[in-house]
Amino acid sequence: MIYSMTGFGSARAEAPNLSVLVEIKSVNHRYLDVHIKIPGEYQNFEHVIRQKISNAFKRGRLDVFVRIDYKRENIKLDVNEQLIRAYVKMLSELKAAFPIQGEVTLDMITRLPGLVAISTSDLSAEENELIAQKIGEATSAALVQLKQMRITEGQSLVADIDRRISSIDRHLQTILAHSKDFIEHYRQQLIARLNELAPQLVADSGHRLETEALLYAERSDIAEETTRLHSHLDQFAGLKNLEDEAGKRMDFLLQEMNREVTTILSKTSGLDELGAHIGQAAIEIKVEIEKLREQVQNLE
């Protein structure tokens, strides 16, 4: 099954005096890129979240927001004494350098961001286990919700991809229909052009010139490109059943398809009405390929 990389999941897990909320937003990214915002005193539990995410997904940027409300009976506060010393030193230097009045007060110091943090160093083993368990439960539930949204978005993308692949196939059939007489048409056009520019050369060369024109026309044949393009379309359709990183493989195939179409355009650019029909169909294919490349960027 193909997954989109866009989605959102949110879940809460609770225990007596403890509530954990986990929200996860996912967007497209070439690799798995996880960013977690969790209260500083609980950062040592990040590994619980990262492990569950890495088990669930291979690609995408995931922004995780974690809120933990734990009503503890005994709370210990950690004070950043180095921050206070640096702050007092800076104010003393400013007072010495400038005519500043006033003294450092307790109220001023307590307003410092990062000065005080709730300590988790005194949490018991049972408390640590409970917090880790509830973070894990909330994360798992949020990931289930996120995965379901990514499945739904993926199905929508696949439906659009199928329509565009069908469109490419129709344009390819147009190219094939007009390329049946490609070599003979190219040979006749080449000889006609030579007759126009150097009629004496054509008269003198005779059969040899027609043979050379035929060989040149065969080298300009697009059968090889159309065959490869058709093969790429078949492979692309089969990727929808992959479980692992189908988006990357689809993007690679689209690059190959674009290369074949570019070659078809270059080989048919010198033809008249026949080349115009083939060229128009090839351009439509390139347009669809570009739209497909935008779509597959959102697939895992």
C-alpha cells in the first residue's frame, strides 16, 4: 500500500495525576526527519517517541509536540546557578560602564528564562516507567491516527496518478500510430530537401543517396524510445503494490520516462505534419510527467 507523507495524529494517555498529550504533524521529506518539542525536564524520554516513529515510517518530516501534566506530591526544582552568576556579573559591568541606577533583586532574577526547571532526577523507577509507558501509549495512538490519514491521502494521490498514467498511455498510443510510417516519411522528406538544395547531387548519386537516406532515417527511428517508455509505464503501475518507499522508485522511473520523451522530441523536430502530431503528443506526456513528479514527492 502507498502512503502519503502528509497527515496529522493526536492522542492522550492518562494515569492518576498524570496526563500525556502527543500531537504529530507530517509533511514530505526525502528522508525521515523527526523534530520533538517536549518539556525540558522530560527530554530523556524522547527516545521512546523516536523509536516508535522509526518503526512506523521511513520518510517524511514529523513535528512532534508533547505536553505532560504530572501532579507530583514532592517536587524538586533545579536552579541554574551559573546563569545567575553570569547575569549578576553582566549587570555589574553595565553599572560600572554606564550611569545606571538600581540593584539586582530577587524578582528580577526569577524572571530569567531557563533559571528554574523541574527536576526529574528524583523520580523513582516506578514513576519513570509510568511516564515512559504513557508517552509510548499516546505516541502509538497518535501514530495510528497519522498513519490512517496518510493512507487516505495516499489513496487520493494514487487515484490522480492512475488518471495521469492513463493519459500518458493515450498519448503514447498516438505517437505509435503516427510513427508507423516514420522511417519512410523521414527518408522521403530528406531526399526532397536534398533535391531542393542540390538537385545535381541527387541525380549523380542515384540509388546510393536513397540508401544513405534510408540508413539515416533508421537511426532516427523512435521505436526503441517508445518501447522503453511503454516498459516504464508497466513498471510504474506495478510500484503501487510496494510496501517500501514506492515514492523514490516512482520518481526514478519518471526521470527515465522524461528522458525517453525528450529523445522522441529531438528525433521528430525536423518533420512536417507527422512530426507535429508526434511532438504534440510527446509534449503532453512531458506535462503529465512533471505533474506526476510533483505528486510522487508526497509519497513515502
